Amino acid sequence: MIALLKKWRCALLVFCTHSVALPAIRLLQQVKKFPYNTAQLGEMPDSSGGALLLQFLHRHNLHLLPDYESHDIKHALLGYPATEEGEASLQYFFYGNGQRSFPVLITVLVTFVIMPEYHAAFRKAYRRGLATPRLGGVDWFGMLPQPAEDIRQQLQIPPL
């Protein structure tokens, strides 16, 4: 029963992400074109944000999804894995950081109801977002060649 519930939740999150949030972002925002391909990320120094993004993608068996690259960059730099808990925690972080977009609000509301076992992790992510200076307007793509640790320090992102 629990395995079935988790499978259903995972399918719901994938649907909300890929069938609701991404189309909404494409419709409501002008999405900046990602300036790198996988090979170019692989040529960046091992300590760079680009290398960290590539490691994140490989670790989770993912590929670059057009118009969704900044989401994966945020996962990699903030340290939230591509799991149901990690996906929701990333949104709680940004909710705490002051982002009140439609995808963030929907994810926070839905996951609060369907994932009660992660409430402690969600509170921690929310507080971490509160403790981080506002990240709205950050040029996530432009930072990728820099060392990942320098990016985190520059943005004043607290450790997990």
C-alpha cells in the first residue's frame, strides 16, 4: 500500500512539474536560452557550477531539459536531490526565499498534504530559504563557469 502511494505521489509530482509548471513557466515568462550543451559543461573545471550540474544530471540519470536548466542548476547548487523529498524541499526553500510563483505555491500546498512524513525536511528547507538573501534575478547560467563553492558564498547560501 505504501509503495503504491509513493508511486502515485511520484507520478503526481512529475505531472505537476512537466505538464503544469513547465508549460506555465513557458507561457508566463520569457525563458532565457541555456547557453551550454552537455559537452561544454563537461569541459568546465571540476570545481565549477557547470561540472556540479553535470554530476547532478548523471547521478540522477537525467538529461538537460529545455527551459528547465535553471531548475536543475538550483538543485545542484542548493544540494537537493531529484527525489520527491528533494523536489518538494527545493520549492519550500524558494517559498521561504520569497518566491511566490504559481509552480512554487502549488507544489508547497500539494506536498504539504500528500507528504506529511517530510514536514520536518520541508520546515528545514523553508528556514534555509528565509536565511538566504533573495535570489530573484540571479543569473544562474552566467555563474556556471565559476567554482560552485564561490557561487554559494557569493549568494550567501547556508549549508544543508
